[in-house]
Amino acid sequence: MRIIKEKTLIDLVVSKKYSTATESLKAWIFEVRKADWGNSGQLKAKYRNASIIGNKRVVFNIKGNDFRLIADVEYELKLVFIVWFGTHEEYNKIDAKTIRYEK
């Protein structure tokens, strides 16, 4: 899978606010780059704790459940678009179904 906005995500995570997620996020990126999901069932087989929202939106737990990452997955195109990243507490204040990527 190809990750879109990976550099933006890395830049955000290495900031002081999210630095404790750095190693866990690097592991997630490594795994996702190697993945070849054809559908949400295949994704769930690897990430059982991921939440599938709709036909392409997925919420991943990062570093146990300390952080959340929202992505849109285009299975046919083999693309993962990073939409949002933050703490579990910040996640509870947003609507994962409607949030959009902001620069």
C-alpha cells in the first residue's frame, strides 16, 4: 500500500506533543507499506482492533490505544490517505465519519 501524506504525519508525530507515538507509528507505516489489502476483511485480519467506518474509512489504534489514526483506504488503487491523527482524548471530540484532512 502507498501512504499519502506520510511525511506530514511523520512531521506531526515527531513534534513534542505526539513524540511518544513515534516508534509505534513507524511500525504501523512499515507494516502498511508491505500490506496488499484487497478489502476491509483483509485489513481486519491484520488489525483486529481497527474500526471500519463506511466502505473506506478506517480508525487505527496506535501505541495500544493512546493514539488514533483515521485513514481512507482505496483498496483497488492500493492507497491509504491519512485523514487525521491525535490522542484518544482528542479523537473523542471529533466525528470520525465526517472529519476531513486539513493542512
